[in-house]
Amino acid sequence: MAGVYLSYPFCAQKCTYCNFASGVQPRGLEAQYREALRAELASTEWPWRPETVYLGGGTPSLLDPPALAEMLDLIPGKPWVEATMEAAPGSIDDAKARSWADRGINRVSLGVQSFDSRELARTGRKHSAAIVEREIAILRAAGIANFNIDLIAGLPGQTRDSWQRSLDWIAKLEAPHVSVYMLEVDEDSRLGSEVLAFGKRYGAADVPSDDAIAEFYELAAARLAEMGIRRYEISNFARRGFESRHNLKYWRNEPYFGFGADAHSFDGRCRRQNAETAKEYLERYANGLPFTTSTTYAQPGEELFLGLRLDQGVEADWSAYADAVQRFEQDGLVKLSGNRLRLTPRGILLSNEVFAEFV
């Protein structure tokens, strides 16, 4: 069965490392955006009943319960097998958690990024380890025991010891799912732009080296495995049975509908992308234009590109890429068993080099 993604690109603050089309925007714009998002949902003809729902952004946990209910009530399929809410620590209270559970939300993804107060302060985050601990207790009391914790390897000032302490918190909180992202350095974030310019703002001069970031990632993979939280996708680790049902649809090339600014959809044949920013999304709504701004056909290499992200690899026809696969196998980046292709541990660290051949 397919899934649904809702984009809510509004935040209480813009984090220095963030390269998404989201951030702090006028409150009036949020109300207009919710109206447009409801209109897009209401106009949809559903060829199937959604199995999963994912609310991302941005910070959808900032939504008032009535506003959230108005959107969720327009999505068929409830009770969904999995319905995830992305949340910023510091935005969860008892009433909100209970309202989420009542509306079918049964999984929460917490953008923790670090449990070290100095690292958090330099990114613009305002929570603490104690806040995360308290809000996870709130979620569990509301009946939401399935949660994810995001961590970023490579934040300014991060050391092996501070990274170990963040991983210690994962054990203490008995997290069922953890996402570990290696810091992305690009021009789409303030921190990335500063690093590329060899500047010092946002702690850019204290970003760990590429080798150190890779070491932190491998350390996390080993520590999490010891806790029973095993890698099932390059950046995602879970206890058995707690893998993200929604995100697996992306990597398995299964269909999903996306709603809101910069949301993507895939029907098994075509990929569609909505207007990238909330402003452009609202302009198209006001002018009676389709929310979708681009449509492309799925390319042959996409199945390999996406499936290779999974720890189990992908079983597909890779004959069109035989030369590249042979080269990667000789370099120790992939392992081939019959028609199943998998990244090796070294290949995971150099995955972008491998993926480039299939895009």
C-alpha cells in the first residue's frame, strides 16, 4: 500500500546546518498555507487507501491540534499502520501528545541532533538532553512508544567524547529507532556556506574533518548494533520491527503522494514535485494553478540508486551498468551475490560516488 507525505515548512528558528526549504515565516502565512494544503488534500482522487502518513518540514509539531485534525481528517485509511510526526524537542506537552495519539499519530521523529549543550547552542537549537528525556516520557505516557531520534555526526566542536555521550543517551532512553546523518556541507545552509568560504561564523572553523565524521558514523553503527539497534538503511537504525514503514516506501520505489511545498509524489511511473517554497506554493494556489511544477518519468537507474541505500541491498537488473558494478566490486565498494547488489562498509562511506553512476 502507498503512503502520504505532508510538508509543513515552518519553524520556530532556522538551524545553521539546515538546507531544507523551511524556516521562520510570518504567522499569517502559516494560516494561508494551511488553507492551501487543505485544498490540495480535498481535491485529491485517491486510487488507494494510504497505509502510512508522514508529517515533515519544517516543524509540524508546532501545529495546534485543531489545525492538525483538519488536515488529517482529509486523508483516508485511518487507522494507518504508521503515522509519523516530526517534532522539535521543546514543542511537546501532555495535551499535544494525547491529541496526536487520538488523531492516529503513532510515531514521532525527534530532531535532537546532539545531546551536548555546547554543540546544540552553536546550531541554534534551544533544547537540552533533559527536555528530550522529559518529552519522550510524555510521548510514552500518551501511548506513543515508537519514536526516532535524529543525530548529526560532524557538528561544530564535536569530539569523539561528546559523540560517545550522545550515544550514551540513546542507550539511556532505550530508543527504538535512530537516524544518523553525516553533516552535509553545501551552499543551501548557513553553516555549509561558511565552511565553503573558509569562514568562522556558526562554528564553521570547528567542523570536524571528513575522516573524523566518518569515524563518528562508524562508531555510531557499532555502538547502536551493540544496543540491538541495527542499520537497515545508510542513515537509519532500528530495533527489530521498528523500521520506518513510510520511509521504506521511498527506498523500495513504492508509490506515495506528497502534499505541500516542495513535496514529491511517485505513482510507480512518474515523479512529481510541488512548488518549492511556501510563497510560491501559495501564489499558485491564489492564481488557480496546479501545485505541481515538474513531472518526470522514473529512470532505469533509480531502482538501483534507491535500493542500494538499504542494508539488504537490491535485487534488480543491473546489466546496463555492468562495467560500473564490476569496477566498484574490484574497489571493494559493492558486493554482488547473484542479482543482489549491496554496498560494503567502505561503500557506505563512499556511497555518493557509487550512486552517481546510476543517476
